[in-house]
Amino acid sequence: MDFMEIKSRLLTRLGEFANKFPQEQFEHMQSLGEAGELRLCFETLCELLYEYDISISSNLLEEITTLGTRMSCDPDLWSDLSIE
């Protein structure tokens, strides 16, 4: 998985949460992703999912795990996320 594929997948998944976070926070994450700050965008997404206690599907957790692993992020970012 190359940089552009990670970026595309991350921005696609991020778009699914447009109405789940305050608009300012969502736009900030989107700006980070579009600017290529993928790791920071990903970390912020995981932190906000946890902070707002937003449940995600097991398929989305699998995608988050894949993206996080490919970007060498700390698995603690997604290990405590709520599953539907």
C-alpha cells in the first residue's frame, strides 16, 4: 500500500464521520489528510473516536488497524475503540 492509497483510504473513511464530530474538528482532520499529514490525521481520528465514544463496525476497525499498521502508528490508538 503506497502513500496515495493510504491517503485515499484514510480520507474516504474520514468522510464517513463528517456528521459525528464538531465541524471544526472534522475540517481540521480533513485538512491534515489533504495536506499529506496522514499520520497526524489518523491519530486525531482515533483519539476523537475514543473521546466521543463513537462505536465502529468490526470492518472499520480492521481498516483502521491496517492503515495504522502501514503508517507505523502505535496500536494503542485503536485498541480501545468501541465496536458496534
